[in-house]
Amino acid sequence: MDFDTRDRYRREVESLALSARQEEIRVAQTALDLASRMPSNRGHPAQGHVGYALIGEGRDELERELGCRLSLDLRLRRGVLAHPTLVYLGGIGSVSAFSGCWHSPTAFRKEVASYRFRQWPC
């Protein structure tokens, strides 16, 4: 294993230890235990590797086992990345709906009618 990979694994263990409020040794041992329990299928042979639990698709299960408390920012970012089409089309739909309501003649008349003009001192 090269230096960059070890360093990345070390940083991930530190990050998990902070969010789980546990010691790094415990996090590393849990990742190793999880990797040893994962079946090493022909379809996905990396499941039995510790990197699968630390930086791969097994990360969610490792976080659940450790009881990590993820920040709102991280949860939102993961949600957006997990459902990009929904976020993209939802954004377009929201902007379209808002602009349609904003520029409709009825809404504009109601807004002007409710606005009270002040007299400006001259």
C-alpha cells in the first residue's frame, strides 16, 4: 500500500473517530471487523478489503455501527449526490412555479392593489 492510500485511510479514521466520539483504535478495529464479515464475491471482490468500509460503499454501514453523528451539511451533500436528477428537476420546477406565480397578471394586480403608496416630501 502506498503512502497516499495509507494517509487517506488514516484521515478517514480520524474523521470517523471525531463524528462517533470514539478512539481511533476502536474505529480502525470496527472497520477491520466489518471488512472481515463482508463476503468477497466475484462480482465485487473489494468488499472484503478495509478500504471498502472506510472510503467505499461500506462506509454507511461502518458509520451506523460506530453511531456517527453526521453534520447537517454532510447529510444534505450526500442526499444531493444520491439523488441528482431529483434535485435538478425539482430546482427547475420550483423556479418555474415561482416565476409563473410572480409574473402572472392576477398575482401582480393583487400585489399592486395591496401596496400603499406614500407621498414623498418634495
